[in-house]
Amino acid sequence: MALTREFNETVQARTRTDPEFRDALLKEAVDAMLAGEVDVGKAVLRDYINATIGFKELGGCANKPAKSLMRMFGPTGNPQARNLFEIIGHIQRHEGIRLQVQAVR
């Protein structure tokens, strides 16, 4: 089921104005990837990037073309672990946060 344009615009508007929502969205993307739901994680991370730093600025920080990053986080993209973690690192620095992994049984 495709998300509607209104829904995407609502998420982007909230992401721009609510730092806690931004942090939760980033955490959700990484949690999904760690849980093996890579496609979900990529989609959430793509929405996060679009609503915050943008692919053009992120590409400049990561020394990668914006179009390559867009493909990497697209539905058929398959980012290498190195690229994925570099991008997450850039996003953390941009936001001024540090994500931590916590083991839970």
C-alpha cells in the first residue's frame, strides 16, 4: 500500500519542527534495519533524509553523488554496510545526537 502525498507531507512537516519526532524516526529506521527489516529501515531513513538534511547536502558531506544516495535508499537499493554506517554517522553529527545499541532479552 503506497503512502499518500498528504501523509508524506505531514510527516515531513512534523519532522522539520519536532526534534523528538526526528530522533524517534531515525531510531526507528536503525531499529528496523537491526531487526532484519532492511527495506522498512531504508524507507524510513529515506523519508528522514528528505525531511531533514536532504540528499544533496548529505551527498556533499559524504562525498557521494546525491543521486547515488537516492538509489541506495530506494526500493531496489542495496547499500553496502560501509556506506550505510557512514551515512548514519553523518546524520548523527548533523543532528548532534549519538545513537546507542542496547541488548534486550
